[in-house]
Amino acid sequence: MTVAPPAPTAIAAPAAKRRLWDQPPAVWAVAFASMVAFMGIGLVGPILPSISEAMHASPSQTALLFTSYLAVTAIVMLFTSWLSSRIGTRATMLIGLAVILLSAVACAFAGDITALITARAFWGLGNALFLSTALASIIAASGGPAAGAVILYETALGLGLAVGPLVGGLLGEVDWTAPFWGTASLMAVGFIAIITIVRGAGKPAEKSPASAPFRALAIPSILILSIVAFFYNASFFVTLAYVPYPLGLPAVGIGLVMTGFGLGLALTSVVIAPALARHFSPRQTLVVALLIFAATHVAASLFADTLPALIVCVVLLGFEIGAINTVLTEAVMEASTLPRAVASSAYSGVRFIGGAIGAPVGTALAAFGVGVPFLFAAGTAVVGAIIIMVFHSVLRRADHPVHESVEFEAEAITLGE
């Protein structure tokens, strides 16, 4: 993550501390909805075995719950800036929340795995619309220095990623549909809060062309880092989609393990990754982090039948993912002169497609052995590291960041996650 110049940091830090809890109601409303939206990402992990049993579905079929979600998210992310620049951030955000709410209800009513996969696809549509505009809404609603509002948003992001699996596990002990009803209820509260508290259309001064993200991929540095993210995300979502099966725990046990994974991810994203950025270049950090990520997957493969060791590996993967997410996303932001929103949109689209493909492919490889999906994840991570080393000269600009405001830093994290 980019390190701000000394003088602005000295001024901004106290402001952030003063305003962290001193926010208008609109900020709290959007932050709460953001937390619930991020909860939905890891919600299904702990209940995957229960869904398999209830719907007589294979692990590969349940992995498609991530594939449909991510594929739609990837496609929609390419067009969210075009839409929000025409109807406004508040309208885009509310549409996204409504779609998430209805999708969660549809998941609870799904009678077979095909219906559930379809409902998750629509969930991905809603999440793309909401999360791409939530940060802009929080900053606009803060009505003052943005630092405090941004920290609050990042906190909501981390809490959502950490608490989602735990909520899914606890409610999943009641019934596999309970997590979806719980999410729908919380999202309804968020929707009502935003529609009654948040004001303003939030339309930007200029409309964004639909072709902007596609033109961004013609820039070599953006294309190379997006391909790296494609392979890395394939590894990432093998972890989310497959880990619940070798753990072999009840839903609440899986939820607790994945909560440790999420807490590690959140802690590294907000605290450890910025520290790494102060001492090492993004390219160096990414190569080393991806190789460590691959090694941890190899360890998970070797100890897939040893529960304590596997749990340790899963939690370590969360810490590593937090570092890679933040540093890779920031490298994309600094690799060109494009507006960050455009670069993020292009990168995120390619990135999520990697996860959409990796989750079912990696999970299907369990037919050859319980540890094989982890080896697949290790291999895709190594491919990402090799690409960075081969094309290091193309990525030189990413090691010389252009300092920008805290709003754009958080936007980069948001689209990266």
C-alpha cells in the first residue's frame, strides 16, 4: 500500500482518530450494510457440507456457488462505474442491496443445487453494485475529512470477512437455510437505514464510458498484473470452496476456523501490508508472498489428514492472502497513469474470473486425493510469482508509487477484496 508523505500523514492521523467514532448517521448506515455485504462472501463456506448432504450435491457442484457468484461479480464490476455515473452512487447502492436481499431469500427457498447456484449468481450481481459504490457514499456522507470514515469502512470490511463464516457456522447448526435468512434480515435493516438516512444522488461530474476498463487491459502493466491476479485468485478460492470438506467439522467448527482465517486476512490487510510496503518494493513483496502462499498450500496438502496442522495452515493462508490482496491491488493502482477506479474495474474483472474458474477445477481434483486441490492452488500461485519475475521490467512503475489521497487507498482495497 502506498505510504503517504510525512507532512500530510502527521496532519491526517489525528483527524482520523478524532473522527473515527464521530460520524453522521448516514456513515454508520452504509458501514453496517457494508459489513453485512462482506459477511455474505464467506457465509456459505461452513455450510457447504450441509448443502451437499441436503441436496445430494458433490463438492464440485457446491464449488459452483462461488463460481456463479464470482463470474457475475467479475462481469458487473466492469460496468459499475458506467452505471453509477449515470444514476448516482446512492441509487446504485440501493439496487445492489435489494438484489442481495432477494437473492438471499431465493437461496433459502432453493429446492435443488441448480436453483441455489442461480440465486448465488444474482447475489454476485448485487454485491458488485453495492460494494463498488459503498465507499464513495461513506466519504460523501462523512461531510468532512475522509480519514476517519475510511478507517471505519475498512473496519467494517474486516469484520464482515471475519464474522461471516462464524455466523454461517452458528446458524448452519440450526439448518442450512438459516444463514441465508439471517443475511436477508440484516440486509433488510441496512436497506431501510440507507433509504431513510442517506441522502444525495452522488452523481459524478463526468460520465464514465463503458469501454474504459477494456481499454485499460491494453496497457501492458495492467494486463500483466491482472493475469497474476487471475492465477492468484484461483488459489484463493480453492481455499474458500474446498477447505470445509477436509476439515470434516460441524458447521460451527468450520465457521470458527474460517473466522480465524478472516481475522488474519483483515489484520494483515490493514496493519501488516502497509508495514511491508515501507520496507520492500511491491514486486519483491509479491514474489516472496506468493511463494510462501504456495508453500503453505503444499503443507496443507501434506497434512490434509491431520486436523490440527490443517487448521494452522488455513489460518496462515488468511494472513498471507491479506498481504497479497493489498500489495497486488496497490501495485495495479500505481502501475499506470489511469484513474484508479478504471484500473480497479479492469483488474477486478479479470481477478474474479480466476476465482470463478479455480474454485470448481481445484475442488474437482479431490477425486485424485484429498490433498491434490491444495497442490493445484500451490501451482497457480507459483505461476503468478513466475509471471512477475519474467515481466519485472514492465512492472517497474509499480515500485515508484505516486501518492494519492486516502479515499483512493481504500477504494483500491475494496475492489481488491
